[in-house]
Amino acid sequence: MMYSEFLAMSGKEESYISYREYTESIEPIYMDCKLNTKQEFIEFFNETFEKMVYPVVEKILDDLPLTDKWEYVYGNRSDIQKKLETADDKA
């Protein structure tokens, strides 16, 4: 599956999943996967993504004090954004 197909079918954006991340992490899984269609892989990927990544990010946000959450929401805490991006990448 080409990177552009993956983005279109998964609903993810290029700014979220880079070409490098796709070719090094996602494409090898796709190539080894025994699913019959690209759509089946995308469904598998999205389900796995929701189970692994979202809970990690939600936990970080839940653990923040309320004042930090408000500052983050209004764009005043780039350190929190960086922490979320790092956790998201690792998940």
C-alpha cells in the first residue's frame, strides 16, 4: 500500500504520521500481515491505534492539574504539548 493510500484510507494526516514513520513502522507490518484487503488492514490499524495511543494521551491529560489543563487548552503550555507528542510517538 502506498503512503498516500494509507493516509486517505486511515483518515490520518501527513502531519500526524510522517512518511518515515509509515515506511519504517507501519508498512513492514502491512507487508507481513495476513489480512486479505487493504481495508481490513486499515480497520485493524485504526482499532489498534485507538486502543494503544488514545489511552496514553488521555491519561497524561487526566493527570494534569486543572490549571495546567486550562493553560494547555489556551495554548500557553508548549511543554505539555511536547510531552503529549512524545507519548503519542512512543505509543
